[in-house]
Amino acid sequence: MNLNQVTLPVRNMREAVAFYLKLGFTQIVDTPHYARFSCPEGDATFSLSLQETAYTNGAVLYFEIEELDKAVEALRAKGIEFAGPPQDMRWLWREAVLSDPSGNKIKLYRAGDSRLNPPWRVEVRDSS
């Protein structure tokens, strides 16, 4: 099994698409109510779905970037606003937090080997 994509709700498709293009993603599907993007590295995708009624989204989208601090500076120069500078977290990741125009929370981070192999890693599988 492999994760195909995550779909985020957005209030304004045109504004949201412009935001994600500015972050560096490539748009691969374009309709008035749905957009899909591929990531600059790897084969992961994510999509946006126009949501015209009120909604709350508690999901957080994480995108790993090798040169996090450098990328954050470049994005700030393009007008992207962050909640603060990148910070080292107790779970061994370095993160920078921002939100898209619809309020969806995004974290740009660098974890390296700690992403899949933190010191507290466990492997639990269904035994049935």
C-alpha cells in the first residue's frame, strides 16, 4: 500500500493555486473546483478541492526540504509569510510553519534519518 495523495479544502481556487505554485509545486490537474500538484522531488502529489460551505480542517501538511533555512529565505523573498523562523523541535526535526490562503496549516521541515528512524521508533503490525 502506498499513499496516493491528500486533498485539502480551499475557499478560493485561483488564490490557492497561485500560492502553491509560488511554493514551487507543479500543477498537473486544473479545473474550476479541483487542482492537483506534484512535488518538486519524488512522486508524491496532493490536491485542492473547492469548498464553498464553511469547514474546519485540522490536518497539517508536511513537506520535507533538504535546505530548509535557505528555502524559507527564498520563499520569504517571494512574499510567503511564516509564523516564525525555522526552529529545532524536540522530535529531532527542524520546522517552519505557514498557512495557505484558506487557513490550511503547512510545515516545511528537515528531519533526515529521524523521519523514519527516530530513537523511539517502534514497529507494530496487525498479528491476525
